[in-house]
Amino acid sequence: MYDRVIVAVDFSDCSQTVIDRAIELVAGNLDILELVHVTESVPKVWGMESYAMSPNELEEKMLEKSKELLDELGAKNGIERRHTIIGEPAAKIRELKETLHANAIVIGSHGHSGWKLILGSTAVSLLHGATCDVLTVYVGP
């Protein structure tokens, strides 16, 4: 049914649940899964004195750590295609979908980072303007 499926994770405790559901969706065909984590950009509106290192260096460190965590998750689940990206999560996932010509996205039903619970989750943002199937996996309250 699907040729390419993006599995978006946020490294919360629920990430494994999202991955498990994606593997079920593709009936275990791991070759069509693309595991992705999008790290939000560091705000650059404050003066440089607000940071112990430059915002670019901080983003680089965040991206390195995200890659390390995504590699661990991918290896644990047998998913070889992995993408770590900096930017606004919903927009970057949609861009990746276009680049890879994916025809489905699997994501948790909500994020676990403070303001997102109030302002709206990445899953909700992703649904607006989605041009493919989006499976939002219920991951609990």
C-alpha cells in the first residue's frame, strides 16, 4: 500500500510506540521506513552574551546528539534510513516528505515539550497542509 513512510519521533518515552505502529503499518517491510527527528532551531533574537557558545555551535551540538539518539533508535529497530534536521518540525517533515516522495507519515499524537501542549502539537501542525496519509499514534495523556 505504501512505498515510502516517514516515522517522526521526538525522543520521548512514546517514540518506541510510534515506531512499533509504523512497523505494523508496513507489515515489517523496514526498507520503506524513513526515521526522522527534527530539532527546533535555537532562537537567535537574544544577544550573544545569552549563550555559553554561539547559537550555531549550540545547534551543531544539538544536531550531533539528535543524530546519536536517532542512530540508536534506528539500530534497535532495524531502520537504516535516518534523518536529523534542524528547523520547525512540521514544516521540515513536510519538506522531507516531498523530497523522498513519501506517501505516509507516522507521528505521535502529541509532543511532550511544555509549550507545545498548550499551543498545539507538531502532529496537529503537520496535518494542516499534509498531502499524504498521516497516522497519528495515540500515545496517552
